[in-house]
Amino acid sequence: MATLMENEVFKAFASYAAIVTLKMMLMGPVTVYFRFTRGSFSNEEDVAKETNEEKKKKMLRAHPDVERAQRCHHNDLENIIPFFFIGLLYALSGPKLSIALIHFRVFTASRIFHSFAYILAFPQPSRALSYLLGMLTTFSMAFNLLITVFVL
Amino acid sequence: MATLMENEVFKAFASYAAIVTLKMMLMGPVTVYFRFTRGSFSNEEDVAKETNEEKKKKMLRAHPDVERAQRCHHNDLENIIPFFFIGLLYALSGPKLSIALIHFRVFTASRIFHSFAYILAFPQPSRALSYLLGMLTTFSMAFNLLITVFVL
Amino acid sequence: MATLMENEVFKAFASYAAIVTLKMMLMGPVTVYFRFTRGSFSNEEDVAKETNEEKKKKMLRAHPDVERAQRCHHNDLENIIPFFFIGLLYALSGPKLSIALIHFRVFTASRIFHSFAYILAFPQPSRALSYLLGMLTTFSMAFNLLITVFVL
């Protein structure tokens, strides 16, 4: 066990994976922030304090800013989870530290940029390219993993 | 390999992670249960047996109970997945068993309570607080992980 | 570390987990493909090139094929993620290679079939059964894991 956390590649993976997971988690509070500032909720019990029935109904309507934050969060789930799965196995398959670091850094940078591009609605294709870059990084790790350990 | 599963912290992580993952998986059948009892489906092929075109259309409409179960499931994905990622790396970083157990237990309890609060529509802020508690537990593990292994 | 990737069960897990993760990731490009061929996007900035306001509005409407791909992707997240979590811990708990292989192969086959069944709208209950089979495989691994390592 101690040996895992003495391995430089695994320590680097743990660090970048933690950063990118925390970034993904932050999308939760960002959505909550938009819910309160835009007054847009999903559940009856979340607007129970509001006594005016008219206002209550309005507060249960979707708001584009909340939906944008949710799409950004969802895109993180779709991309950061595969990075973690593939990256963990890749880190355990004994890659060179320098090459592993390039993968971890490019992925982390691409997803941080992606979130800004999504929330702040940067002109395309900035968001599409950061999405693609992150995905290609994960594909590259998967390729390196599979040529090392492939057993069916 | 044997050494991992001889480590008390890792065994505890494996146990709590399995419980919380099974809890998350159960949201699938819960949603299916609401689909059948409320008669609300998403796909044409799921209602193919219904020959009455009018009834078929009705069965393809969203139902609030199904949507509530889906939101609960989705919230699990957004919170239990980061717990697994951070918790796995944290468990490998050599924490004290007693402190690790507090994290695993508080998180597991908070998410089980959260599901009941969501599905049964408990008055707020019960659901919000259990969401927050689970998130803070994961942040605490991430903090402890990063001060142990941080390498960029 | 080297010991993990010398273990036959862990290598098999890494291989099947990588395949099934790549399959899940491919749902992203599949959704993008439907977005472009059906002309259905979610964000204003994605349709910025379109100057005709009427056409722009149409391009921001949901399309059933895009939504179907998204539901398929979402179902993958709900099922492949628990497989990875439970499967990783199960692979570390020292199962027999032959029994582990049955689990990994049945799960992988069931999810590949599930995607075809979803995207091509096979008649039910083909999709439901492949969903159930994958879930039962994960439950079986969870059961075997918990009887080996259970510590609360």
C-alpha cells in the first residue's frame, strides 16, 4: 500500500485526479448559486416558504442559466469520470512519468478551460475544442493502457 | 495485491464504497417502479403493447414522481462518484483508521438520509443539509489527501 | 505497484473496464453526430453562425434522436460507473480468475448489446433484459466483495 503512494506517477495521478474531481464537484454549488440568484427550483419543498401561489409557480420554472450550469456539470460527469477510470489503470500500468504528466496536465487544463467556456458562453469552437482535447487525452491513455495490459 | 485487502482502512473503504454504490444503483429500480406505477415512459418501444394511440401518448408524458426519482439518482451520481474517487485515493494515502472511519460513516449516513429526504419530499432544509454534509466530508478527505501526496 | 498489473484478475479487469469505458465515451460523439445531422443544439453560441433568426430558433429545439442518444449515455453512466467501482474492489479482493472473467464478460456484452438496443430502438424487452443482466452481474460482484472484506 505504502508503495502505491511512493510511486511518482501514482502521486501525480492522485493530485490531478483530486483537482479535476474538486472542479467537477464545484459545479454543484455553481448550480445552487444560479438557482437562488435566478429564483429557479425543481422541487415543491424547495419553495415552501413562498406563500404567493403565483410566485411559487414562477420559481418552479426552468431558467436558462441553471440549465447551462447543469449541462456543464453533466459534460464533466461524461468526461472526467472516464478520465479517472482510464487514468487510474494507466497510472498503475507503469508509464513514464514525463509522458504521464503531459496527459494529466493537458486533460486538467482542457477541462478547466471547458468550464469557463461553458459557463461564460465563449464563442465556439473554443468549447468544442477543449472538449475534444480532453477526450483525445483519455483515448491516448486508454491506448497506452491496452497495449500494456490487454487480456481478454 | 493481498496487502491492499489486508489493510484495515482499505477494507473499510471497500465496504462503505460498496454500500453507497449499491444505494445509488437502487435508484434505477426505484425509477422503473415509478415508471410502471405512474405509467410514464420515455421510449416508443417501451409502450409498444398499448394499441390505443391516445393512451400511448399519455404514457410517453413525463410524470413528476419519475422526474423526482431521476433527480435523486442524478444527485447521487454528482456526489457519490466524487466520494469514490477522492475516498479511494485518500484510503491509499495512509490515513488513521479512526479518522477515515468517521469520514466514510458520515458520508454514507448523509447520502442514505438524502435519498429518503428526496423521494419522500421532507421539508427543507433537511435535504440541503444532508447534501452539504456529504460534500464537506468529501472536501475534508480531498484536503487530507492533497496535503499528503500533492505533486504537480 | 508492478504486482497489481502482474495479477491476471486485475489485468482482465483493466482490459474490460477500459473497453466498457471507451464504449461509454463513444456516446458523446454519437450525440454530437445526431446534433449535427438533426440540427438540434442546446446553446446559443453553438448556432451563432446561423443568421436567420427563424432557423436559429429551430436549431435550439430538442430532437428525439438526440434525446435518445442522451438517455442511452445517461443509462451507461448509471450502470457502468457502479460496475467500475464494484469491479475494481472485487478484482482486488482476490476472486478466482475464471469466475471474475465470467462477470467481466457478461457485463461487457450486456452493455454493448444495450447500446445497440437503445440507439436502434429494438423491440422490448431486449433492452430491459440487457439492463437487468448488467445490473445483476454488478450485484453478484458486490455480494462476493462484501462477504470477503466486510468491515463496518
